[in-house]
Amino acid sequence: MRLPFLQTPVASLVWLEAHRLHAGTHRRTLAGPATEDQLAQALAALPQGPTRWVLDDLWTPSILLRDLTELPKGAEAQEAFFRWRFTQSLALEEPHFVQALEIEPGTWLAAGIREELRETLLQLGLRLDRNLHALTPRWLHLYNLLAPNLNLPGMLLSLSPAGQGRYAGTLVAWGRTLCLLRQWSEPLDPQGWNEERITPSAAFLQRESRTPQSLAIWGAPAWPEAGLPVRILDDRFALVETP
């Protein structure tokens, strides 16, 4: 099941990670945060029309909030509630813009972005007359591309390179729908991921009768034996639009 979270109709895709920027035929390796000039050059490579940005997981923290049986009344009160729960759960210091989607009764997916970064992108779009239609975490974009084939419980790693063969990033898993989401800013090498993150998560899912049957990996060129069939995702898979 695809999650229609922060998604919109047809739009050109801008792919922005900490180490690279893609937009159409425009490709750029980054050594630091993308400048407004670099972002403007990327947008210039796209046809006129709305843009949808896929952003590095470390800039768009996400969390599953469970057992929410009663919510405040009114849209503004609910937005404030989810922003508070999101900020408290992740111990965030900077203010974040937060959106939430109920994926099962009482379980909500909440994702956020620093208000400063969001405002920068929105203002850039206004100055260049480029309508920004959506901001999507990288892991969610990948999950939605996988969604048509998620017939069996599985697991996805969405990784950000941190140098010396180490990665930070996101682990998500699904049974009937998304059921586990964990994120780490602390980098580990692939073997450390297997031992400290994948194996314990798989054991938890087994107790929940959602034993993963496969492991999809984005961001690493190869992966050691993890006890699951591994599929490496590449740019040909990821840099496309989701319907």
C-alpha cells in the first residue's frame, strides 16, 4: 500500500542529499550544504511546472506515533499536538514543520523538516517562479516505489554515506503496512548495521509475526550477508516519479 503522504500529482523531481544534487539531467556532487545558486541551477534544468523534492532522511526526521485513540478537536489543535509529540519524541531543539498521516487506526506517521530549510526552499521557488508541490523524505519515496510489490513482509534501508564505508540512515519494515521505522544519525559500517540494527529489528518483527522476507538497500553499492535476500537499489530505480 502506497502512503499518499506529502505526495502530489505529476511534478518534476529534485533529489537533494547531503552529498549530491540531481534534477533531470543536472548532476552535482556536494561537499557541503547546497547553495541557493546551486539549487537554482538544478531547477533551471527542469521543464516549467511544479517540482517535488526528495530530501535526505537526516533532514526530514520521521517517526511512527502509536496508540493515539483521542486527538484534539480542530485542525489547528491537531497540528500543534503532532508538532509537540514529534518534537518531544525526537528531542529536537530547532522548530520543525510537521505533517502526519494515519496509516492504521491509532498509528500515525509523522515527518518533519526544519522550518528554516523549508522556508528557504519555498522562497527559492517563489523567486524563480517554480511552484514547490511537495517535500518527501528519501525513505518514503523509496518505500512508495517498492509498494506495488510489497506482498510479503520486508525491510528497507535508506542510507546516507558518512565516509570510511560507514552509513547513517533509516530502517523501515512492513507487514500488511508500514510497521517499524527507526532512524540513526550515528554512522556504522555494514557489518555494524547487520549486528546492531538489522538483526535486532528482525527479531522484534518475528515476535510480532511480521518476519521480514527480504531486505532492500539504498545508498550502498554492496552489502554483506544479512540473513535475508538482499536487493540493492540504484539510481535507475530511485530517480523516477511515483504516480
